[in-house]
Amino acid sequence: MAIAVGEKIPEATLHRMGEKGPEPVSTSDIFTGKRVVLFAVPGAFTPGCSQTHMPGFVVNADDILAKGVDAIACVAVNDAFVMDAWGKDQNAERISMLADGNAEFAEKLGLAKDASAVGMGKRSKRYALIADDGVVQWIGVDDKGVDQSSAESVLEQL
């Protein structure tokens, strides 16, 4: 079952690019004591993610942060090298790029999906959430397209 409003983000280790290469970061470090917007994409550099989902957050980052959000993060079932390269490609300077390489975080959230039919293996569903001190305040999940999880939908909820 997928995580719901009022539930705490589960403990997991993600990875991000540091000065010396990939470094682990715990979900408690990301969420504790902060208001965070997290959005997930099925894959970096994929068409919907690169042409619609990420650009919406890049363009609206200042407006989102102005609503009392401490951090915006993007997570995908890719490695830290890919997430770092994709963040640079998308000019996502205000967005923390997080790698969930083995889909462990997606599974803990109940938001993993099997994309084996299109050669992508286990992936994350497309979603966005707002968490306050690690507790989900709002979540929007898309089965197709980018609607419920868009930056505009997030802004409406802030």
C-alpha cells in the first residue's frame, strides 16, 4: 500500500553526488525538521521527465521555496552519476538530485512499479509530495502523464 497523508517518510538511504563522488544521505537527514517538496520520476533523461516534469520544478523553484519550503528534491531509480548529470542538463541548481538506485525507497513508500515490459526494470511511480518534519502533508501520484505530481499541483497545495 502506498504511503498516505499523515504517515512518516520511512527510513532509507539514498545517494547524491558529493565533492568526491556519490555519498549516502538518509531520509531522516533530508526530512527531519524541514518542510520538503519531493518529486519522483520513472527515469532521468526520459521524455516526460525531461520535457515536462523536471522543467516545471526548475521554473517554479523560487515560487515553491517562497511558500515556506526548505528544500526541493527529485528522486529516481537511477545512480548518483546519472542524477547529477541530469540535474546539470536540466539547470536544476535549486533541486537536490537523489538516487534510489535499487528502488528500495520506492518500495518502502509503496510507489515502485515494474517497467520490465519496456526494458526499464523496477522503477518509481511518478509522484510528488509535501512533507513537514518527515510527515506527508499531501501526495499526488500520476498513473499516466504529469498532472497530479506537477510543480503547479504542488504550488496549489502549498
